[in-house]
Amino acid sequence: MKGSTIDTHMGSVAINHDVIAQYAGSVAVECFGIVGMTIAGVRDGLVRILKKDSLSKGIQVSVSASQKLVLDFHVIVAYDVSIVAVADNLINNVKYKVEEFTGLEVEKINIFVEGVRVID
């Protein structure tokens, strides 16, 4: 199991990275300016928005040498919004909510903008 472990006075709690990715994905798509998530490393130039039940495929979770979470997001942003503002909003919301949800510290959040979409 790829996961992170929290040691407490009563024992250990292991959290699978897929659980963290699914939660982080649900937080991300609620952020202003995020149209959706996409699969990392699109090769054919076609960007596909992931459905809600597969959001974790657009996020990679790893643990740094200092035992903190590193999250990589592959997102599609809305046309005519500031990518910097969207990224700042995403980083702040995800960092806060993931740390509250898991009890683990987030060291870094990397955002890869894979596409832009016009929303009606």
C-alpha cells in the first residue's frame, strides 16, 4: 500500500495515497477557475476532463524526504481568468483542507495547467 503513516500514543494510522488524492481532487474542482482535472502527461494533445469518480488520476501524491506530502495537480482552467490567481486559490484551499483532513503536513503543491476551456 502506498500511503502515509501517523504515529499516535494509541498506535499508527495509515492513509492510502489514493484517499488523499481523491479528497484533494474534490477540493480542487470546487475552487474558482478550475474547470476540471486531467490525466498527467497528455501526449496526443487532447485533454480530457476526468469524471468525479476518477479525479485521483489527475493528482500524484508523494512523500518528501522530510515526511511531508507533495501533491502534483494536472488541471484545466477556465478561459479569461488569471492563472496565477486560480493557482494561489487552489494551493491555499487544498493545503488547508488536506492538512485538516489527514493531519499530515503538505510541503509542496505543484500545479500543471494542461488546458484552458471556455465555460458557459
